[in-house]
Amino acid sequence: VLLILVGSDLSIMEQITAHGRPLYQRTSREIVVPPLDPAEAAKLSGLSGADALDSYLVTGGFPKVVRAKMGQSLKDFLDDQLADDGSPLVTTGRQVLDAELTPNIQARAILSVLGEGFRRRTDIAKEIGVVERNLQPPLDTLVEKKRIVDRRRPLSLSTSRDTRYEIVDPYLRFFMRFVERYRGEIERGRGRVVAKKILLDWPTYRGKAIEALVREAIDEILPDPRFGAANVVGGFWTEDYQTEIDLIGADRREPPAGQISFIGTVKWRESKPMTQPDFNALVRQAAAVPGVGSDTKAVGVSRAGFDPAAAGMFDVALEPDELLAAWTLR
């Protein structure tokens, strides 16, 4: 008898085979099936380079959403999907929330606030209207049990308690930021109005959202001599928001690191390439990162390439095609 159990709630599926459960030590194999990675989604949709990565920030690799978008422009896709509240873009997110968080209203509220761009626990509690200490249990549920949210700290040679939270999946991050936020208008048939609002905010949203995908791509590439001795990549920021480094290459993921091998900046502009002022700004900000020295490598990531002056300054210059190819190195 071959018995196959399939479920979408990872924590529940893990409990089935936990100690004391009927299937403890009886399963022959356990497989976690994630959404399509960016390279797989690109192959399915026929997109390449920057277009494939931009599309992934919307679809998140969910096959149904990828197939719905395919080679459409973002405008055409939004006009099509938001005209019907039963479309894959709208319903997939609702199904995820209903399956994972049905009894947990506060967890849904946290995801909504994270979608708005609030990342610190103090700010999240203020937006929801709860005492900060009461926020920790639902946050822990989202991070540890549901694995929908990631908990990050600034990576350097110093310790830090400045924890930031962000939604892990690109599709769910987009859904909470735009689709769930305007759910009422979509259901009233005002999808075209919502699409215009999304398109206005898209360049700003894309520029920030792509950073997590870039870090994931570089994680796939590492270790690589071009990046020094780095084994993982994270980011760095200060509590006052005066310093923020998109990429920090280190020997370990959790601070304090033992060595910082590279720093990096991500510029995901539509047509303007990486410039010398972008490099200079990275060097100035890097002075605030404990562990950065004269031998620390500089990494630039640009959607629109590098101008001649900037190209020679970075030790590593990455463009969309190489980022996308990172997922084929497994």
C-alpha cells in the first residue's frame, strides 16, 4: 500500500510525523515542494533577464499565477486580473491566508501591516493598536510555525537587537501590499482604478522588493572566489535609518559575524545604469558597518547595467541575466 499525504500547512504536516503521532518514524520520505524558483518560472513564462525577475516579484513562482501572467506587461496583467475577483492573482492569496491563518485574526493584521512596509515590532504594534509585548506570540507563529515571515537583524561583527520582519514569499508580499489592501474596491468592480494605483507605486515597491531576491540569488552563487570568503549574504542598517547597506557578505547568517567579505548596493532602475556616485554612496555608508575594511570587496547589482566609470570600481558587477542563472547552479 502506497499512501501519499499532501498538505499546504508545513507545521501541521510536520506534526503528523512528530514523536507520539501515529506516523512517527513510519514515513519513507518527506518532501517540501516550494513554488517555482525564478529560473523555473522564467522557463514557464518565456521571459528572461530583468523582465523575468520583475514578473517573479508579482507571481512568486505560483504556477497558476505565472500561467495567468506569462508574457503580459504588468499593466495588461493587472487590468485583466483585477477586473475579476475570482482571478488567480486575487484568489491564490486568499486561499493561502484561509488555509494558514483562519483562526488567527491578529496574524492576518500583522501581514497587512508588513505589506504596508512597517518592519519593526514597535511600528507593527502601533499600527495594529496592541501592546508590543502581546505581539510576540503571533509573530513567532508567523516566523517559526508558518514560516511566512522572516526575522532579520543587521549583519556585521557586532551584535544587534534591532530586529526587522518581512514577508518571505514575493507573491504574498505583493498580494498583501496591493491586492488585499484594495480588496473592497476590486470586489466592487473598480479593478482598473486599483491597477493605476499599483502602477504608480510599482517603481518604488520594486526597487525595495528586489533586494530580497538578489540576496537569495547570491546565496545560490556562494561560495565563489569573486565574493571573497563569504558563505552567506545579509544586509545592514542602523536604528536611526541613516545607514542601510543592501548586501553584506559574511561567514555566518546571524550576527555577530566573524568576517565581512563584501558590501553591496542594488539599483533596480528602469533605464539608468549604476553610476560612480552610487559607488561613492556605498563606500560612505559602509564606514558605519563594523568589520568593513580596505580589503572588503564591493558588489554592484544593477537592472540597467553599469556606466564605464562605475563598472571598473566594483569588484563584482551583477546584471539580471547572471542573477537569474543563479538558480540553475543547484
